[in-house]
Amino acid sequence: MKGVITAGGTGSRLQPITKITNKHLLPLYDKPMIYYPLTTLVQAGIEDIMVITGGEFAGDFLRLLGNGAEFGLKRLHYAYQEGSGGIAAALALAEDFADGEPVAVILGDTIIEGNVNRSVAAFAEAGRGAKIFLKKIDEPRRFGVAVVDGERVTGVIEKPDVPPTDLAVIGIYLYDARVFDVIKGLKPSARGELEITDVNNTYIEWGEMTYSILQGWWTDAGTFPSLLRASNLVAETGANKDEPVN
């Protein structure tokens, strides 16, 4: 299985500090933000990872991460996304890199207390379909919200005014190699982007979307309040703990 980290975007909600660096290079407690999703993939046994970034600070990722040897990677690849075409458009850049293997995709500002090791291993063994990670939260309206039935996901609603459940879709996704064909068939949303929710709903229509409920805390870090919250959580409890918590 290959790993993909999406770390592009303009970081507009974090200006003015993102005028001088990429959001995912900002410090989060004692490490650059990008270290946390990278560690999540490495802990799951993924040794071949691509970082997809963009903007004028893209070269800073190479300066920081190099060839990935510090993290024990076989190799660390980079791709450049022109503009902000959405998460699915960013993932499309990894098709040749994936080379027919399943992919584990994580957003560059997704920070978790524990790990996803067992779920990734089980998915890699099955090798087909898709899996999303969900977390029960108090205010799911800011995120995609999942509806489930048994082990299957029956729907994902993006930022609903009245959430049907409290299960937020966090930024970790597992897909088989068909995901790239799915992306090729997408049409841009109203905001002109290829939406990862549309990818997920395609697998749901096929009846091939499963889920795992994440244990421990999770946060994004795309706003000033969430960036502060993430730093405080890491400082207080630590992140990417080794014990299998999911």
C-alpha cells in the first residue's frame, strides 16, 4: 500500500502567518505540522509516501523532509498541485505513483492521538473497496457527516445544517486502485473543485464503503482555534501513540 499526504491549499483561514509559509509547515507544539500525518502513515507500516503540495513554498517541504530517511521510509516522493482544485484533484496526481496499489490518503492537517495501524493492515489484506475513519463529535456540522448501517456507510453529507448523526468524517481515507478512475469521472462542484465526498459517495453507491470509529482525540488544524487546540492536545497527551487504539 502507498501513502499520500495532501498538503496544498492557500491556508487563507490562517493568514497572515500563512503569507510566509505553507500551513502544513507551521509549528504544532514541538514539530512542524506535516510530521504528524507523516508519522500516522509510517506507524501503519507504509514505507512509500508521496507529499502533494503547491504554492510558492512547496520547495520548503523538500528542505524539511528530504528523502524521508529520517522517518525510515524507502522513499519520499513529491508532487505539485497547480491552484486549489480540491482533495480529489490532488489525489489524482498520485496515480502513477500508486502504480495499481491501494492508497492511504491523509490530509496534512489531520492530527490524531493514536494510530490507524490495524485498520490499514486489514484493508491492505482485503485490497478492495474503500474505508473512511469517523469520530463522534459534539458539532459535526463543520465536516462531512456519515450515516452508517452495520459495517457499511450508506451516505456522507457535506457540512449539513442538521446533521443526521454525530459521526464526522475525519481526513483519513483508504482506497483501492479504482479510485483514480472514479476521480476521472467526477465533475467540479459549485466551488469549482473535485470533491473527496463525491469519491466517497461513489464507493457508497457500489456498496463498498466501510468505516472505522477512531478512538482517542482527533482535530484538524486549519483555523486559529483548531491550531491552538491541536498544539495543546499534543502538549498535554501526545500524538501518534504506538498502542493500537482503533
